[in-house]
Amino acid sequence: MYGPPAPRRRRRSKKLAEIVAEEAERNPGVIIEAFATDEHRIGLKPITRRVWAPRGSRPVAPCHHRFEWLYVTAFVSPATGESFWYLGTGVDKGLFEETLALFAREAGAGSDRVIVLVLDGAGWHTAPGLKVPEGIRLVYLPPYTPELQPAETLWIHVDEPIFNRHFDTLSELDATVAAQCIALHANRERIKAQSGFHWWPGRVQPN
């Protein structure tokens, strides 16, 4: 007699720590480090948040709804707090390739440093023929798991100076957000405290 079909085994995906260890074995004498990257859209449509106010008063936040957007891309090492920030006006395969190449160059990825980069499965991240720089290995998160993305936790800090504010132009918004990104870049402890998930692997230093 035939019984019920055996349950299909789900393919086990490698843990991030295993991938980092694999790269360390493959590249002896090289720094191996896991980074995360994500994009965040903000624009001239204001972001409103609750604020404290005297009893009986109603806080007012000026706004003018317009649909012009700015995209913030963060590359962050949760283990060390090192971060790189880039601002643009769109997202697509070509722009992602340019940003990825710039990050690899500024982070020193290559023969002396291998970066395991964790990212989601957005179309521009997974496009066929995507050019990946030397020293970068892309590792994709499972679908619909933003809670596993450390970079996702940083957007509330990026948005701090623009809550309940009106900006006339994207240039004004760009300047404000750029200043905040510079401040975050300089504050590694804050980055580590926010994005340092307990399971995130540490940097592998060469012997």
C-alpha cells in the first residue's frame, strides 16, 4: 500500500556565519566582514510623527504633498559600526551597480578585504547580468524578512531631522539628510547599538 507522500524537505540555506567562515577559508590572510545594505525612500511628502504638546493645544506641522523622491542607500557593518551612505534620485540596476562599485572602492574591497554583503531580493539587486565588484559576495535574505535586515533599523535615525518638517525642494531635503548621514557615519557606537544583531558574525582578521 502506498502511504501519504513524504514531506518535501526544504533546502537548507547557509547561515551567514558559515558563509563568512567559507570566505575566510577560501581567502587566507584577508579581512572578511559581513555588511548589510538597504535603500530608503523619502521625499517632499512630509513624514509626520507624534510630539509632546501642552494639554489642550494641537501641534501643527506644515506640509505640502508632492511626489518627488530621494533615495538613501546605507552599507553598514553591524559588528564594527562602520557605515557608508549614498543619496540619489532613483533606484534601478544601473544605479545599483554604480553605487555598489563606489562602496567597494571606498570600503577597500578586493584582494585585501572581502565583504559578504547581505541584501534583499529587490529587482535591481537580482537583475540578470548584475556587475559585482571584486571582493564583494552578495547574500540574499529570504523573501519578506525585513526583520533580518540590520540596515532597516537605521532609517528611523536618518529621518530624525525631517520629521514634521516641510521642504521646498529636493536640494533642501538632500542637504539635511546628507548632514544626518555624515553624523551617523561618524558615530560607530550608535550604529552598532542599533544594528548589532546578536547573531551577526564578527570581522575575521588575518592571522
